[in-house]
Amino acid sequence: MAIVKRWRPEPWRPTTVQEETALRLADPLIGARGRTRIDGVAEVRTVEGGEVRQYLVWPEGTTTLVESRPLSLLYRRLEAIRPVIGWLAIAGSCG
């Protein structure tokens, strides 16, 4: 189950609809970070496929993607070597 943690030092006091939306956006393993702005709009940061994404979640639950950073160099390198590690593991178990 995904968890939305407070984005320090800001408060996380979403409406029920905002919290449900944030939980749908959150990665099931990593979760997400959230904060509630003074105007009642929630900001949620998630990680999806190695990209960091920032959403605005309006009080009625609609979302707006406001930032999406590209994949980091480290993530791309790990993705490139993952098949090699798998092949080595298979070859090691067969020998």
C-alpha cells in the first residue's frame, strides 16, 4: 500500500478526495511526498519510471502535472546493466 509522507517542513492536511488522489499517484513501494498549501491545493511529489514528478491536486481531486524531471544518469546506467546481471545470474545457476 502506498503512503504519502509529509514534505517537511510543510503540513500535510489534504481533503479526503486529495488524499485518495495522492495515494493513486504514489508508487506502491516508494510512496510519495505531500504538502498542503495555504490556498488548500495539495502538492504531491512522486517517482514514476525513474522520473520525479510534481503534481498539484485541487480540492475536488483533479490533478495538474507541473514538473517532470528526466531520468537520472544513474537510473539509465542501472537500466542498461540490468539484463547483463540477469544473464550472469542465470549462467551462474546453470553451472
